Amino acid sequence: MCGILAVLGCADASLARRSRVIELSRRLRHRGPDWSGIHCFEDCYLAHQRLAIMDPTSGDQPLYNEDKTIVVTVNGEIYNHEELRGKLKSHKFSTGSDCEVIAHLYEEYGEDFVDMLDGMFSFVLLDTRDKSFIVARDAIGITPLYMGWGLDGSIWFASEMKALSDDCERFVSFLPGHLYSSKNGGLRRWYNPPWYSERIPSTPYDPLVLREAFEKAVVKRLMTDVPFGVLLSGGLDSSLVAAVASRHLAGTKAARQWGSQLHTFCIGLKGSPDLRAAREVADYLGTLHHEFHFTVQEGIDALEEVIYHIETYDVTTIRASTPMFLMSRKIKSLGVKMVLSGEGSDEIFGGYLYFHKAPNKEEFHEETCRKIKALHLYDCLRANKSTSAWGLEARVPFLDKSFINIAMEIDPDWKMIRPDLGRIEKWVLRNAFDDEQNPFLPKHILYRQKEQFSDGVGYSWIDGLKDHANEHVSDAMLMNASFVYPENTPTTKEAYYYRTIFEKFFPKNAARLTVPGGPSVACSTAKAVEWDASWSKNLDPSGRAALGVHEAAYEGPAGPTPAPEDSSSPINGLPQIQPGLVAGTTVS
Amino acid sequence: MCGILAVLCCSDDSQAKRVRVLELSRRLKHRGPDWSGLAQHGDCFLSHQRLAIIDPASGDQPLFNGDGSIIVTVNGEIYNHEELRKSLPSHKFRTGSDCDVIAHLYEEHGENFIDMLDGIFSFVLLDKRNNTFLAARDAIGVTPLYIGWGLDGSVWISSEMKGLNDDCEHFEAFPPGRWYNPPWFSETIPSVPYDPLVLRKAFEDAVIKRLMTDVPFGVLLSGGLDSSLVASVTARHLAGSKAAEQWGTQLHSFCVGLEGSPDLKAAKEVSEYLGTVHHEFHFTTYDVTSIRASTPMFLMSRKIKSLGVKMVISGEGSDEIFGGYLYFHKAPNKEEFHRETCRKIKALHQYDCLRANKATSAWGLEARVPFLDKEFINTAMSIDPEWKMIKPELRRMEKWVLRKAFDDEENPYLPKHILYRQKEQFSDGVGYSWIDGLKAHAAEHVTDRMMLNAKKIYPHNTPTTKEGYYYRMIFERFFPQNSARLTVPGGPSVACSTAAAMSWDAQWSSNPDPSGRAALGVHLSAYEAKKAAAPLAAGTGPEDIINNKKARMVEVAAAPAVAIST
């Protein structure tokens, strides 16, 4: 990942302004520790902090077209850049950077080239010929982007809020899948896949089609000139990423440069479920596995920094970000600059435990659509900013455009959780990789039930956070919470604690409005809270509340129902999850 | 390098204080990007930001003795740690970190163990048994350290000023080597005759012990004498080392410069001779003024780090020990010469050590400086300074004793013309337009009127040039406290001389330019005159080199003279 900052039309071309832009750009240096650059054109500034993954020697930014009339600052990876270069035969490229195609595509096609890009990206492109500019963010919002307005009439764009929050009168998250054009003066959506309308698809499930789509998504993400690895929690999603990556690594250019043995990484409190599960998968796949341990105290000491980096006060995001943030530092210290990660699968396949309560396939499908659209506020934000805090890039194959299209075309009846048919959550994905002859994963891992990230690192992590917050937030403070924080009022001491830290770094009203709120149970959208009347009374944001529901839902029917052997045993593996239930009481 | 911050006896053990210490410690994160740690004992906090060079897997800090009663946070490398471990057979070590020995040595010997450490270090050690603490800094001040005092009675110790300047009422640089008492320190004139092989051996030993690493490393190679010797000796001894087993036997070398600069050319030549994997980085004056980078070394460090290299060996210190600066040509006698070298070494922590350490640490890169090895300094500073004097009539140019020591006919360390090439000041070598560019930039943004009022605005260490004024403005913005400006040395100087050496030439005091060029002018004219009067029998060695340099120097001398007069 890189960090971009652009200030356009600020009616000030002085050295003082230039220095200010450079200073603000430095606030994004963690995202791009390798080099920085700035391009000034009259009162427009395009700044860049670079993490060099492709062509480290020549790809410094900003980038240009041939005659340098078009300038572009990009945070991203364009996986199909070679193919796109092939289409631009008459163009001369001056670097090996995958992002250089953007300037040339604009020159060739004007504004309508964005959907040709396969990858993740945020960019600001300035056309100096008529001083117009366009800005775009990738389909799902894997890369972060904010947009702000100054009192001097300037428009600002930055990878993270911290670069523009002090100088803009108002700012918002730049919507993913959108394009801003100064010529049309507005924001429009360039991403328009079939699933976006939320109509119910009817394509029958074909396991091999799904498998192939995912393998392709992983393989194209092996494009790198630097050492890389896979984040492996031992759950289904990360295990599949690791299995596919290690299977296809041999023969790639990456393997020639960095060896054909895959590095995998896992973090947890000592003795945590994730560490054990990941070790098992790593042993099975024969990866070079690195285990990192952290203590609850270390996690608590990192909270301020985590919140500063990920720019949210959302409780589940902070709980899950902290271990990822700590792990990223350790990974980076080994010289690794890029990791593949498993985000997005739960949204696409309805993997969260509350999906057990989806009343019908229509509701199920619409909820998955809503979840994917909200990813940029939650898991994408977490994965990108936790890793970028240490100059590590996270790539997410489940959020590949083609893969999403294929997965979201499947008749959602197949995705429904049907204990009667032996289908646990994400069954379509598990089944797609259930290859008897050449197994991707051992069966018991392939059909292991979901562990929420924050629980997996160790049960005492969330309890430790709650205890710490209880110690430092008094009842009186919480009582007055609605007066102190009228928007998105924190309802628990933990939320209150995070909120005070967030407000310290980002005191403006616009900042708190970039963070989503509203009722939710175990990561559900507000709409899905309606699925169970009892949920609205107990809005614990963690997975545990729904686990309770889940357990209750199964204790009855799951016992007598003769579930097929593959899938039933993992469900019975519930004892693992039970210790966490104790904590549910704190909420009430 | 790592970053340390200790807050001791602040009468506040609250969560708020802990959070504050964590926040301040993060200001040193660039020094230690790999991990961080904080140990709290009542109202004492010892924090650490780690750059993992030795034992990356287990050496996280703070470190403890066997029973955890002694806590230590260290920034440094202890080259003789294995030997010291052996001297402590009854102790059980928790990690493989080289710094682990410090807590154990204290437990065994009390406060008087510091001279046993061979390396570079700054540390704070807390003895929980009686709530006392101990802080120390290495002999020369290769690692930086500051000490401050809070109004609450607290004592603060930090690797960089920015870790404590906002919270201390007063602070200053922690003096290096308070425990250090070598023969040369008294500045008495030594009389040991020069033995080239002894000097060579001492330097080789100094380089070899600095090859201790578990991560990728390289050498900074400007193509000048000092860095070329470092590269040559490293390349020669890399083969059988543990470092080579892990990272290969081919040495990486790095050079920075404006395109076409003398350093780039010289370094390339040396790297080809030595067969290193050479990396060249180019920058433009435009880049530099825009990034406001203080030194080319700062820019280069970022590029080096981006290649995955975490440690470099560098040539600082040689000019001080051997009187390599051009103004030494004017040393009136060997006594003055020697005392000036002593003064220069003692001041290193304020100049080249500070620059080398902080410019690299800004990007989590560690710089090691073999010329500042304790043993090597002792050997080099016990030589009768008569040998170090610059004597054109004996064809002894500056640093002749060092050059001669590596002039091996059978198995040459460097080609002769490089071994006897004359000094190029670092900032000049990166490209002649670099300093001119900086001056022009400053002249554009500092008006004559600002200069007129400089004395009123900055009564202490008043800037006398627009460039000085420009840097000062930036410094004051980050470090507004009076204590901060007092940590920076001032006073008259010509081409890096101490104030005392200003008396060597009456002309100098009328033109105090801090760059090497003023003295270069002197140097040139000194030689031009002599050569015209009595052409020396210019042999194969140094004389040729001096001739080669001439054309280049004339070119430089013209431009800045104008800038200075403004």
C-alpha cells in the first residue's frame, strides 16, 4: 500500500503551502515508508508516500503519461496491468510500475476506463492541459480514501483521514466504486455489477466454477517483486487462501525470486485456539510458519496507536484490529512487505453466525449484499489500516471482482444454513474445495465452524479489554454518555473508552460521522436485527451474543437430526466456543 | 539502533501517565520499528522501541536479570557479549540478545562494569530491590542520549530530544563516556613510533567485530578513503563470518549523489575493484529542498531500508582521529595538531556521530562505525603526532599514516590512486550543486531584513548566514525550548575546526564558512604557491592525485564565494 494526498484548487501556490502539504503527507508515511514524492502544478498538489512492491527501483510516484501533461498519484495494485499495457501499443511507458497504466488509459479512453482496472486502488489524476481532475476508489473499498473541502474552495483527497482532518472544514469517506470528476462536478458510481441491485439470482451452484474463480483470484495476487506471505488464523477462509497460494506458488515469478516455500503468520495470546488451528494447517500445507504471541497488556498499551491508525471507534473493529496491528509490525520486521488475507468471505457467503436466523433466501441474499457494500467501513478498513500502519500490504482474494460476481450469482438457496441437509455456514465454499483426490485441506478443517477473529486470538483478550475499560470508565461517565457524545452514543464502557481515544485524535464532527453506528448484533446490519425479536434487547457487537443464539438454536434440533458425518462433527466442536459465553453477562 | 525512553520517579503511576509515556516513546518509533515494550515499576517507566539486529525472535526489550529484579532498556550493540556471557557462568540468560549481559553484569559487579562493554550503547537500568537507577552512554557518543528533569522531581532519559522535550523543564545532552578514561583523554602528547601493521591490525579487528548480525547489512561507500577502507576490509573478512553464512559472501555497498557527482563515480570505481553488489541512489536538489531533508545520508537511508537492509558500516571518525580535515594543513606544530584531534574526537557526539546515527535511525537503519572502536582509537591516538602532520616535502598528505597502513603491495586493499586520493567533504562529494542549491533556496526565503534582526530573534548562537537562519527557523518550530537550542554547539569555526584551531590562520576569522570550501581555498592556494616556487619531484603517489583534484576544486571555489559575501 501507499499513501496519497492531493490538494486541488487551493488558490495558493506558495512555498508555505507546499511545505504544509509535505508535512501532511508525512502523516501517511507509515503507509509508504520507501520513498515520497510531490508534484505541484499551480495551486494543485499531488503527494505520494510509496511502499515499493512492484518495480522498487524505478516506480517512484507521482507517475506521468509520456508528455507529462497527466499526473497521477496512486495507492494500489493493478493486477492486469500487463494486459492493459498490451492494449496501449502506441504508448511509451517510463517505469515498470503497475500503476503507470492509469495515466495512459486516461489519455486513451478519457474518464471511462476505471472498470478496466482489475485490482485495488485509490487515485487522483490531474490533467494539466485543462486543469481538470478525476478521483476514483476501487469497487469494494479495499483501499481507503477520504474526501474533504477547505474554506478556500479547495478539494482534498487522502488515503487516511489524519492527512486532511485538520485542514478541511468538512470531510467524508469517499464512496467505494465511485468516481469523482471535476468536469461533471460530481460523484458517480462506476462499479455496476449485477448483484448491486440486490435482486435475487438464480444460477445453480457449481462447485468447480467457484473453486476456479477463487484460485484465479489468488494466483493473480502473487504478483510481487518483494517477499510476501499469508495471514493464517487457521479458520476456513485464511486456510483456503494459504492452501491455494501454496499450491500455485511454484512456477510463479514470485517463487523464482523468493523461494517456493510459503510463509504463513499467526498471532494469539499464548495457547489460543487460533495458534493451535493455524499450526495444524501450516503443518498440513508445509509452510514456513511464524507464530507471534502478545499479552493482554501489550494489546492494551497499543490501543491509542491502533485507534489513531484505523480511525474508527467501532468496538469489533478495534478488538480485531489490535492483534492484526501487532502482528503486522512483527511481519514487517522479518522483511516481508505483502500478505494475502481472508477478508470478505463471511460477507459474500453469509458466514456470520447470525445468518443462521435468516428467515428466507431473499433476506439472506439482501443481507449479504448489504454486508459487502459496508465492507469498506469494517473489515476492509481494519485489514488495510492495521497492516499499512507498518508498511505492510494486505491483499484480499475473496474481494476479487470476478470472484464476487460468480459467488453472488449463485442462487442463495444454496448458501442458506440447513442443518437438515448437513449444510453449515459457508457450505458452498467448503464444498467447492472438498477435493477427495487432491485435498486442499483436511476435512475437519474444511468443515470447522467459524471462530470470530477476536475470540480466536484467545478468550481472555476481549475480557481483558472489558476489564480495562471498566476500570477507567465510571458509571457516571457512561450515564452522561448521550450528552457528551450525542451521535453514535457509546452504550458500553468499552465503547466509551475507545470513543474518548478517538475524539482525542479526531475531534471534528465530520470525523465521528465517518464511523458507522446503529443497532447491530454480532456484526449484522441494522436491518438483520429484525430477524430475531430477542436480539434488539441484547445488542452485543461481538460474535458471542449470536453464538448464544446459535447454540440454543442447535442444542434442540442438532442433537436428534442425523447430520452427515463430514459436517456434524465440527458443529459439535462447540465446547471451544463456550468459555466465551461467560462474558455475555457484562453487557446487561 | 533502538529508541529508549525512561521516566524515573515521577510520583505518578496512573494509567494516564502510562499512556503519556507510551505516546512519547512512539516518537522514537523510527529508531526501532520492529517492536515496542514498556516495563513499569511503580512510578518508574522504562520503554523501548526495537530494531532487531541480533536474535530477532526473542530479544524484545526491556530485558531482565534472572529473577526480574533488574530491568534494563538498551539502545546499542555489545560486540563482546559472548565473551562477557562466558564470564558469568552462574547466570541464566533469558534471550540471545547481546544487550542481555548488561543486567547480569550489574548484578555481578555493581555499577563499575561499563568499561567491560565493547560496543556502542545507551542504557537505563532500574534496580527494583532498592529503587535506584543507572544510565550510561558509550565512550564517544556513537549512540545519542539526552537527560531531562521534570517539575515533579522526575528524571527523564531518552535517545532523542523529541522523546522528552515537551515534558521536561530542563534537558541537555547526556555526556558520552563519563566512565571513560583512556590515555589520550588528558591530551598529553604521545610518543609511540608509528607502526603501520599495528594500526592495520587494529582497524581490521574493529571491522570484524562489527560483522555481528542476524539480518542483511552493507557498507556506505562514498568512494573516499575512509569508506573505501571500510568496504575493502569488510569484503576481505566477510567470507568466514556467521553473517556470510546467513546472507551470502557478496558485500552490498551503497552510494548517494546528484547524478554525475564525484562520489558516485569514485564509489563505482571502488565497488568494481572490490566486486561488491553496488547500489547507487540519485536525487535532485529539487527533491531535497522539497522534502526538507537535512542530509543526503537521510535520503539514502530510506532507500537502503526499503531494500530490506537493516545495518550499515560507515566511515565516520577517521578525520577526527587522523586530522583529515583540510584545515589541519595549517597546524603549526605536532602538539597543536594532536590537541586538536583530541578536541575533535571529544566533540564527535555533537557532529558526525549525531548525524550518522540520527540520519540512519530516522528510517530504522543502524550505522556502525569501526573507526570509533575503543581499541582502535587507543592505538591510533598513541602514535607520535609528528607522523600525522601533513608534510608535502615528505609526500605525506592528510591521513598518511592510515593510507600507508593499508598500502600492501602484494595483496592490495585498494588501488594506489584511491588509497592516496584527497579528501572530499561529504556534502561536496554528493555533487557540487548540492550546497549551492541549499544556499540558493535559503537566500530565496530569508530576506536581508530577517538577517538584520537575527541577533534580536536568536540571541544565542545567532545565525550568521541565510542558510543558517533558514535551518534555525525549522529547528525552532520543532524544538522551541531554550534547553533545546543549548544542546547544539556553536562558536566560530572554519571548515569544521574547533574554535581553538581558528587561531592557526589569521585570515580564517574574517570568513567563517562552516563548509570545507573556505579551507579548500586556503589549501589550494597553499599548494599552488609552493608548487610554483619549488616544483616538488612529484612522484607516483599523492602529488598526482592533488593535481587531478585541482580542476574540480577551482570550479567549486568560484560559486560559493559569492554566496558567502551576501
